[in-house]
Amino acid sequence: MLYQLHDLQYALLAPARLGAEILQKSLQNPFNPLTYTPPARTLAAGAELFERVTRRFGKPEFGIPHTTIDNKKIDVQEEIVAEKPFCNLLHFKRKTKRKDPRVLIVAPMSGHYATLLRGTVKALLPHHDVFITDWIDARQVPLKDGRFNLDDYILYVREFLSLLGPDTHVIAVCQPAVPVLAAISLMASDNDPNQPSSMILMGGPIDTRVSKTEVTQLAEDRPLSWFENSVISTVPFYYPGAHRQVYPGFVQLSGFMSMNLDKHIDSHLNFFKHLVQGDGSSAESHKRFYDEYLSVMDLTKEFYLQTVDIVFQKHALPRGQMKWKDPLTEKLHPVRPQDIKRTALLTIEGERDDISARGQTTAAHELCHNLAQSKQYNHFQLEVGHYGIFNGRRWRNEIMPRVRHFIREFDKGADPIPEKDLEKIPDKPPTRYDRDKHGIAAVRRWLKAQEKAKGIKKEPESVTDSENEEQNILA
């Protein structure tokens, strides 16, 4: 009944939402003499705030019509190169003859659409041929199209990598770190000729035992049956995916917002003030952020529960116990990261990441212990949270240049980066992975030192990763 109650609430608020929208438009009409009075501005701001907090936000567009290379505007066209029931492989085709590294971005399937990585795509586009996994809302997928679990996710990644070929570089942002590492491990075990040249794991839960967060603690403290009974719901009959059991996006969104509820409240109060004051620029910044943040999608029950079980409760991958059940043959295959010898590895973490804390991602190096040291790199970005790893100013100026350098290090046939572009964003090499400095034991020493420091001096509450206060909520 959870889904039906949520939709009922939305429907009951429709008349009030429509009335608020009419009031807002009438009080913002330039021909209305009351528009320019303080009471009218206050009423209009309140009406717009009410309309937005009760609105349902649909899937956003990527909206990247062009990029800039060597100070020249280059047109970009989106094209779907592969269609599957739960995902489309989207290509940002640039109208240029440049030979840039081919990059597959595996977007997280964790409640938000792939468009959450719009900033990631924009920053990479000038010097990379970018593809992205565009996951489909489970409530839009009919039951006849079958199930979708973690094993299917891994199969999708393998199939996309095989389609793109062996010179591909794959970037996994957050949740996909585990299935991407698993897919590449399986390809290595099979000596698959389409193994990617490199993989970049960003803020992913490879081994959540290394450092705890609210997210990992909740997953470990509750039995799997609690998640199934508490957050799983059935899609109502009036959606294409009727009767499919899902983890609703609105449930996950409420969980995300509760982690930083005070910041969300402050942000909306500031939005109201900006509207009253006529600060259109700040108000638009708020709307751009929340138009994306409040757009959520459902996950299939089997994918969500299997992820909680395998990744957060059993820790199957770091324990060497993970097995992949081939959806095509039903055969079990051991997942062996130690078999990876061809694909270079770069891990990226943020100092203030409260979802995938420090050490969870770099644990991948411990698992890929047969990979040559010359192919292992790491970057730890100061003063960024989870969102700041792949979006915002520090992503563009600090992290992306290191990703760009790393990819070209293992793609020698690529065209050079134009000098004018390097003047804007200089090249920065990532750090070679050093177990004594970046390994699990080193991270645990760092965490203990942080805890001790907090007991002496209170850590600053401000976060300065992004250009605006809305992005700071996730940074």
C-alpha cells in the first residue's frame, strides 16, 4: 500500500498545487501592478515554494548540445547504441575527427537517473569519446521483460564492454564499483579479448568494513528481511511496470534527504528569501540542483536486496566469496579480482564522503594484488564529499585532470590535448598507489587520528566543494 498512499497524497495535493501555480503566475505578471510590492513578492515566493515541494519531477534531459575543444564549439548529438529492457547505452557523439580515448561511464543505479552525472560527462567530453549507461525506471519496465538483479547488472556491463571493444576505459561512479570490478574480474578469468584498458573506481563500496558510514551501518545492523518488509513495494496497476516489486525512488530520496535534513531545510528557506529579494540567479541555481536531485527512479526488488546482501552484509567480494550466476546459462562463476593483469586501476575518494568513506574504494588495490604496481594509481581529494567527487569545481579542476592523464597514460594512440585547453585546465598526474600510504592499514591509522583530532578540536561544519550552497548538501 505504500506506493498507492504516496500517489494518493500527490493526487490530493493537485488542486492546491494548481492554485499555488496560478497565484504565483498572476503575482509575477509584469502587467500586474501588485507584482512589484513586497507582499506580492512574498506571496508569489511562498506559492512557488509550495508548488515545487509538492511536485513530482520527471526524468531530466542531459541537455549537452555542444562542447568546446581548442576554443571551438563542437556539436554533440545523443544516440542510443544499444537498447536493453533496463538500460540504454547512450553515446555523446561529437562532430569532430579527433581520436580521443573511448570512455564508458557506468552510472549508479541507486535511485537517481544517469543525468546526475551530467557534470561528469560535460567535463570529459572535450577530450574523450563518452558513452554512459542510462538506466531505466523499473516502474516503466513491464513484467514480461523479466527480472533484473545484480547478476544481470554485471552481465550488462560485460556486454557493453564487449560491444565497445578492448581499448575502452570504464569509469564506475559509486554503487557500480562492485559490479564493474566483478565484470572485469570475470573477463580477466576468461581471458576475454575485450578487457578494458583501464578502470576508474570513484567513491564505491568495494569493502565497507574498512570505514563505517550511516549507510553501511544501517545495512549491517538490519536483517535482510527488514529491508524486504519495510521498503519494498508493488508498482500500482496504472504504470507500465504494474505488479513489479520495487524499491521505490521516493523511499530512497527520503532516506538521502534525512541524512542532511537541516541543510535541505536551510536551502529551501534561502530559496524563499532569494525569490522575495528578486535574486533570480541564486533561485535558478537552487532550481537546477533540485530539479535533478528530486528526480528519482525505482529499483527492482531483486537488484536492491541482492546488493544489500552481497555488498553490505556478506562483503562477498573482499572476502573472496562472491560468485556470479550467469543469467544466460545459470552457471556459477567465482569472481576473482586477482586475475586482473591487463586493466589499469585508478581509485578516487573524497575526504568528506559520508556515503562511501575513505578506504572503501582503495580496497580494490588489495584485491587486484596480481596487477603490476605500474598500473595502480590512487587519488584522495581533500575537502569534497560524495557528490563533489564527480561534480562541481574540484571535480573539474582537480579530479578530472588526473582521470584524463591516467586514461591517456594507457591509451598512447590518442590525439594530444590542445594547448589552449591545457592552459584552462592543466594536466595533473594521479599518485602511484602505495600500500604503506594508501592501503587498508594506513587508512585505519588515518581514521583513528581523525577521531582523536575530533576529540580535541571540533571539525568545521562548512563544506566548500561546489559553487553554490545546494551542491554543498551532497558535498
